[in-house]
Amino acid sequence: MATCPRCKRHLTENHRCPRRPIFVAAEVVLWAVIGAFAGILLVALFDPHGQITDLDSISAVAGALVAVGLNRAFRS
């Protein structure tokens, strides 16, 4: 059986080389930034007068974790 010149795995009819780690890391970072922005935006929408001051960083981290988790769940 022939092997792929790029990834050295077996060439089958539906062979696809695995994605490179740098692209996977870039995608995870991108989704984390989008999730953090969405978390901060939700706090800004629900608290327009800025009464909740300690929730900004927590919402950014939670948004990033939710976005990355959903992305990885839907990709599998």
C-alpha cells in the first residue's frame, strides 16, 4: 500500500492528512478571543450602568472556555 509523502500514513480512498499543530493552536486561540469578547459584550449589555465591576474578567474567561469547548465539541 502506498504512503502519503506528507504525513507518511497509508493512502486510502478517503485519506486526509491531519491538520498541523500550529493551525489547531491558532484556531483555539481565535475562538478563545471571540468567546472572551462575547462574554464581555454580554456583561456590557446586561449591565449598562457598570454596577458589576468584578465580573468583567470572569465573564471573559467563561466566554473563552465556553467558545473553545463548543468549537471542539462540534468539530468532533
